[in-house]
Amino acid sequence: MTPFVVPADARSWIEVAPDSDFPIQNLPFAVAVHKGRGEGMVCAIGDFALDLPVLMEAGLLDEEEFPWLDGFFGLDKDSLSALRKRIFDLLVDSSSELKDNAKLRKTAILDRKSLVLTVPIPPTSFIDFYSGIEHASNVGKMFRPDMAPLLPNYRHLPVGYNGRSSSVVASETKIIRPKGQTKGADDEMPTYGPTKEMDFELEMGFYIAEGNEMGKRINCKAAEEHILGMVIVNDWSARDIQRWEYQPLGPFLSKSFATSVSPWLVTMDALEPFRIEGMEQDPEVLPHLRRQGQQHFDIALEVYLNGEKICESNTKHLYWSMSQQIAHQTSNGTPIEFGDLYASGTISGPEPGSYGSMLELTWRGAKPLDLAGGGSRTFLEDGDVLTMSAFAQGLGFRIGFGECSGEIVPAVN
Amino acid sequence: MTPFVVPADARSWIEVAPDSDFPIQNLPFAVAVHKGRGEGMVCAIGDFALDLPVLMEAGLLDEEEFPWLDGFFGLDKDSLSALRKRIFDLLVDSSSELKDNAKLRKTAILDRKSLVLTVPIPPTSFIDFYSGIEHASNVGKMFRPDMAPLLPNYRHLPVGYNGRSSSVVASETKIIRPKGQTKGADDEMPTYGPTKEMDFELEMGFYIAEGNEMGKRINCKAAEEHILGMVIVNDWSARDIQRWEYQPLGPFLSKSFATSVSPWLVTMDALEPFRIEGMEQDPEVLPHLRRQGQQHFDIALEVYLNGEKICESNTKHLYWSMSQQIAHQTSNGTPIEFGDLYASGTISGPEPGSYGSMLELTWRGAKPLDLAGGGSRTFLEDGDVLTMSAFAQGLGFRIGFGECSGEIVPAVN
């Protein structure tokens, strides 16, 4: 299906601030928890959100075309695109169907700030890639100082691993400092207790719409047809637990305690104007992983610690595209499924101010981060609030993702 | 709840061969696919299986006590135990309720060989441990010959990683040889094609019944209350893909193409008489991982390649118990859930004839395995049928798991 791209000069009869994340060109979806009547889909416009089940009840959305608006489950990519097109038709300034129904506007248009939003889709599986080449290089420099920063496989395949789906939580869920086993280099025995190296990882993620049959791979050209939309992902990490546990089978409990995702699923249609070529891949990758056209995106990323900006990065620093990740994941016949969540890996830029984790920002704790508000940090402390934002900007509007936020609370006794 | 252990001298009015996997002391459950009426639970007895929805329809199982017999979903450990007790009451030789109902016997007692059985529970998550210490030692000797065979963390925590749940398949599902990226040590560039090092891994697994609240750990003493039952697991592996991809984040596509599980879920109640202390743990592990009583089991394991026995092992070679694995997994607050599948890692014994993978049996291909039927193998070939069996034996009966089997079929073009 052709993507539905809203014209750059389109405006809504609902006023939207010029720097809003949610102009009529965006129209992302989320799942809200409504007191007394369960969960339902909402669509963001400026400071407001449309309550989709209410619009359906009023007859403004076709019950046969969109039979299920409690959440994303059952919506394929085409029906989500059609739903977004219909909402555009209701919101564009030339439209009067909703605009002139004062009574319906009262119940169908919600204050966005008042919403309680869940994880867009509780993921069937969570897979975390390692496609931020600057991050992978930094980790290599820190942990393998005598070797080339990147391992030999890095430029030949998108390195990734399976994460834990049961602990994927909504933005604003409090993050309990995890306990775990750690061992200092000079300690004779390990100990068990709260992590002393609580970290974040700045990532972007995407949800799978339609999967593949087991045994049949998805090629790089067709891969994007399987993406429902994108979200911000914070892959919380406990570095001291990770250091002790990760050999030889990879990170496990250092990551599984919590992963936060932003609530608004931004569609690929909305991101269409922000396609870019992506960085050059050298050496050329094998044919089944070769990019087809512009499969990267120009999305600005920011991280705030207690309100102070500590990082500015961009998805253009990803070596591997989402399409390549899907092509790789299915290259051995693995079935992917509706609701699978794939994350990019930490997206650091080349300069220190663009590093996407405390590990890199403080260079393993060697260069504490001085905060403008006073104090400094090597890793995150209890009470710290870490917030990520993401947006594609240009053509007179911004396609924003809102925020992905979490406060660290003390370990449980 | 006290486990329901069937007395060793109990007999059923259904005749059961002395060496059957399924005497009245066992009574494991599976999910059968019935032509025309969907899926339903069955319970094995000798060469037969009881059709549980048919027994319910006939009024022999209480609809209020067991409301859902299409599959395991919704059954907690206590209700599964109660269901097994009720079936024992129907099958024990002193019982006449079913025995004397000739008409019902015709529809409720099925020929076990005629059944098409599925994966007991399509797993919510699949986690693979590495608790077979002989296997971990062998891998260390092969891949890190200049170092101690076990990494420093091995005896302090049960090393594990997240696997792929979407490709967990039922026994007898054909296993398509996966393609993947590999690179020989002397090759300049990697290539993409069918694996040349197709392997099996002999493992046992268990399903989670009731989970924990996020943030709250399960202690080692209480852990077994969360286990619904056990199955055999074959963690198919492509060694050449694994070698190239696994650094630094662990195995990914070398494992995710398929994992086979045996259909019969054997309850912990049935295994109760086969508890053992397990091997000594030295150094003593941290308090939260310390074993409480006999939390290991004496289960004999066998592997057959095209009908020829190539391995005899036993779960007593596991360094870490299932309870310790659960205590570790939740020690950072990770929520575990109904339907999670946990596998042990490859269970090799100390002698070559007890090695649980081709990698070890042929010592990385250096010592090809001569087959009595002619020919030899380094790794598995297309057309090979690999079958695992498991049973606890003693007290005049056998608690068997049936088989976990799979045939390798050629890669898809």
C-alpha cells in the first residue's frame, strides 16, 4: 500500500503549536486506560487526543472497517494506515463532521496531559540490536583497549540478542533499582545487592505488524512492510551485574529488570518525509542484507537527567537499518510475529555530548558528569528522573514521539 | 499443597507394560489436536490416553473444578495436581466408574500412537540456561584451550540467556536446516548459506505455573511451587553460525530457527520419588541461591540418531537446579509468567558416550562418530532423525517423558 503522507501545508481546525510533537502530519496512536471503561485507542493532535472508541460509538469510524479499537491487536499495517487517513479527514481544517458537533467534541477530544497511557503493545518478544556503531566502538575502546574497537563481525551482520519481554513497561513506570550478583576485580567472592552502576541506554524501537511463515525469510526490500510503527526505548542496564554475568552467553539479568517504551506509536507513514540514505557500509554487506533505497531515518534524540539535557544524538548514527535487522532476524527462517518489539541498540553520536548512556558519558565513571543544578553523576541515583525525547524536524513541522521517562526508586528489601 | 504421589504398588485396570513410560504413577498431560473438534487435553496411561473433554462431557470431571480442558492455559499447579488425582481415582484398579462404562470407554480412551500432539504450552518466553557443568567444561576446553575450562562466574550463578519463543515446536515437527552467515578462520569475507554444522543439544525444560509480581524475587525454597511440570528440550544449534555471530552478545540466529519440546508434561508430583541431593557446589553459593533440601532429580536421558543410541546421560550432571534457576532469574525483580519455558542447558556426563551434542561427541568434528548402520557423522545430515528420551526409573516403575524427535530436512531455496 502507498504510504499516506499528510501534505506539509495541511492544518487542523484544532490549534497546534508550531513546535508541537503532534501536528496533523503526525497522528500517532496510543492505548489509554480510562477509569471505569478499560483500555482504548487514542490519537494525538496538538495538546489533545481523540478517543477512538467514542468516535466509533458516534458513528464517525466505520465499525466494519475498524472492528477493534481497544488496542493495536488485530490491526495490520494497512488498517492502521486507513485509520490514520480517516482521522486526518476528520481533523483537517476543511472538515466539519466532528468540528461542528459540539456535544461529541466534549467527549471525544481529551486533554492529552490527563491520559494514562500503557505500553502500546505488550511485546510478544523483545529483541535488542547493537546497531549504534559509535556506542559499539566506545564499549570496545573501554573494555578491549588492546584490540580494534569493533569485533570482526560488526560490519557484516547486525549483532543482536533476545531480551526479556515481560518487563517491558510504559513510560513513567517507576524503575526499581535491581539487585544482582557483582564481583569487583579484586574481590575474592561475589556479593548480592543493589546495583551501583545503574544506567540508561538511548534507543529507538519498532513493532512488528505482520510476521512471516516459519522457514521463510523476509528480504530487505520488503522488510518495512512488516513494521507497524516506532517508539522510543530505554534499555535500562546495571553495568556491574552485566560485567560479571555476560560471558559467554550475553547480557541477561543486567537488562531484564525493566525496559521502558514511549506510549505513542509513530507510523512509518508519518516518518516518510524523513528518510535518509544512512551511513556508508564498508565493506559492502552480503546481498541478503543489502539496503534498498533510503531505509534510514533522520530522527533527533535528546536525553534529560532531572530536566537537564545531557545528550543530543540522532538515528543517523545507526549502522544497520530496521529493514536490515528484520532481514537478518528472519534469514535463518525464524518466525517473527505481530507485537514483536525490536530495539536499535544504544544510539551514540561521535562526540561526548552525543553519547547515549552514562557508561559512555562518564567514560566508565572516570569523568563524572557535572550537573548544572549542582552535584555530579557517574551512574544514576535513586530519585533521578531520566527522560528521552525524539523527533523528526523539517518542512515546517515536527514528527515527535513525546517522551519516554522513568524515575529510579530504591531497591526492594 | 502436598504433592500427590501415587503409591508404588498401585495398578490400573488398564494394562500397562512394566517398562512403559506411562504407568499409573506418572499420568502426564498433553494437548492433542482432534480432527474436527480442535485441541483438548489428554492424559497418558500405558499405550492409551484419556480424552479429558470427553470425560467432562460424560460428567466424570467436575466442570466447576476444571473449567477449561482445551489446554493448560488457566490451570495452576494445584488444579493440575487435583486433576491428576481425579484421573488416578478413575484409573486405579479398584475403581469402576469408567471401567464399567463400556460405551464411554470407546470414546474416552484413545490409542496413544494415533494422537497428534502439540507443544504443551506455546511459551510466553524461552530461557536457556547453561547448567550442565560437563558440557560447559567441554566447550571451554575446545574454544579456550589455554584457559581454565569454566569461566570465573560459572560456579557462582546459573549462567543463562534469553532464547526465541516463536520457534519452539512440537516433537516430530520437521526441522529445516537453517541458512546463516558464517566465516571460516581463513576466509576473507563471510558467506550466507545452509549451516554445515547442524547440531542438537540434549536438555530438559520446565514450564512456569504461577509467576511473581515485578520487583519481588522468588526464593530458592519456594521456587518449585512455580513449576507446572517438565519436558524434554532439543535446543537445535548451528555451530558455524554461532561461532561467527555470538560475540559479544551471545547466541542469536544459531539457535532461534527451531527448538523442539516433547509433548507430555510430566508433573513434579510424579517425579517426587526421584529427588536427589545433586552434585556438591564448591565454593558455596550466595545465600539467595542456596539449595534447600533435595531439589535435583535423577532422570536418565538417551539420544538416538536414526534409531542408534549415541548418548546416555542423566540430569544428575546439572550443577544448578531448576529452583536455583528461578531464584536467579527473579533475583533482580524480573517477572516470570505462566507459560515461560526454562531449559537446563546441554546435559553431558563425564564420559564421551554421555556427551549431549555432536560438538562434544565428535570433539568439534575431529573424531567423527561411526554409526553401526554404516557411515559416520561429524554433524547432522539432511534426513537424519534425532530422538531423545528421558525417564526416572526405580521402585518397580518408570516415570517416562516419551520422546522428543525431529528430522532434518534440506534448507529452503
